[in-house]
Amino acid sequence: MSDQRLEALGREVLETEARALDALGAELPADFAPAIRAIRAASGGVIVSGIGKSGHIGRKISATFASTGTPSYFVHPSEASHGDLGMIGAKDICLLISNSGETTELGDIIAYCTRFSIPMIGISSAPDSTLMRAATFRLTLAAAPEACPMRLAPTTSTTQALALGDALAVTLMEMRQFRADNFAVFHPGGKLGAQLARVSALMHGERALPLVDETTPMAETLLAMTSGGFGIAAVVDGSRRLSGVVTDGDLRRHMDGLMAHRAGEVASRNPATVRADTLAAEALALLQERKISALMVIDDDVRPIGVLHIHDLLRAGVV
């Protein structure tokens, strides 16, 4: 089989699934908004369950809920039949996934939820199935063929279910006004956690500040720049407010008679600065935008309280 044929097959799968998502977006299930409101109103968590491929999708949906502010965990339907039904409380809401809607293993969870009046959200391609008839809220997937040649392997249907789970989670994020601060609590590790760190956790404090006033001779200014190791000196006025910075570029621009100047005469005015509570990712974006290697950290009175170097972001794993 040629490379061109292999690529054509792969493209066909992606296009088939993309069309299915377009269809689902165009005809969002009528119970979508009521299901969102029910989840938001529940004082317990979202219990997600499914078997086989639906179970794998369910685990991911549950993990997305949990990491974006909606308490959730996955209960395996077979384990539920052997004691784990006790993990489902009266204040919870269940999200049950089955493409056919006739998954035998979900039977005990459906019966349990019905008995104790625990709301159920069903995700299925079959609106008249056992699951969907029992569900409080019915999220029916768009009619679309599976992407496999035999139209049997769960492909398009699982893609739709996963995307619908993302739609639920992200919509709930907006309802909860879930922002970067909240996100950082649940994502302290890895590069994402580093990007969500604050400048205050990465910067060098006041003791390390290469600080000079506007009248400092350039000989002393150069010493401040080199001793700090940041390639920059913060220039302050009589009230200790930041009035500018001296960088390597400023030195080159004033090379002629440099040592006869004062720091205030060489400094670049209105330099790029950040606050201590700025996200590390935002500080990195500013450094890249300005094509500079260091930022002065200032307080509300524009007084320098620290310095952040690109190397600090590299060490923290932000870059």
C-alpha cells in the first residue's frame, strides 16, 4: 500500500470524525443546558461510569471535570455491582456513557440511581435505549457512521462522547468563573504548573537588586550590572521609584564618552516591568515580545522589589 493511500485513509478517518463533531455542534442535545445546571446545583460530585471504550472516555471526562473545578471520579460498573455502589451518594449526579444504551454492566447503577432518586445524565447514540429512557437528562450523540471500514469499532462515537464531555466541563468552568488561580491549585506539576507559578516565586528579591540612582557614575553602574549577573541595572529617582534601566544595549548606544555619563543619562525610560503576582507565563511572553532577557519587578508605587531573568524561567521549566 502506497504512502499516498495510507495518508488518504488517515485523512478520511479525521474528516469522518470532524463531520460528526460538526453535526453534534449544530444539533446540541436539548438537555445540554439543563444537565449543566443540574451538575452545578449538585452539592456532591459527578460520578462517571461506562464499560470498554466508553469507560476509557469516561475516565478522561471525569479527570477533566476534577481538574477544572467540578468534583468527579470514575466508578467501574462491574466494581459497582460488587460494593462500589456505596461510592455514589444521594447528593451526587451520575454521568453514564454507552453508545448502544444497552450496556448490561450499567444495569445495577441505573437501578440504584432510580431507587434513590439520584439524577442521571445519559450519553448514547440510541435515544430510545434502556439508558436513555431511565436518564434524567439525555445527551444523544449525532447520527454518524463509525470511522472504521466495517463501521463497528467505536471511533466516531467515542470522539463525540469525549468532545461532549469537554463541552460540559468547559461550560461549567465558565459558570464557576474558574480562572488561572484556581487552575494552578490543581496543576502544580510539570511545565503547566511552572507556567502558572507567580513571578514572586521565581524572582530575585531586593537584596539581589542591581540598584543605582540617576546620578550614579557609569563606572559604579557597570559594577552594579556585572556584580548582579543580570546584565541590567535599575535606575531610581529620589523617591526610589523606577525611572529607567541600563542594559547592555544602552551601553553600546552610548559607547562614545560612556564613562563621562551618569546612569540617568544612559538609562532607557519606561522599561518593561511586571508585578510580583504576574503569572510566569505572562512574564515569559513579555520577555519574548520585547526581545529582552530581564524584567524589573515593581510594587504598586513603581518601586523595584525584584528582578526576573529568563534563566529563572528556564530553571523553573516555564520555557
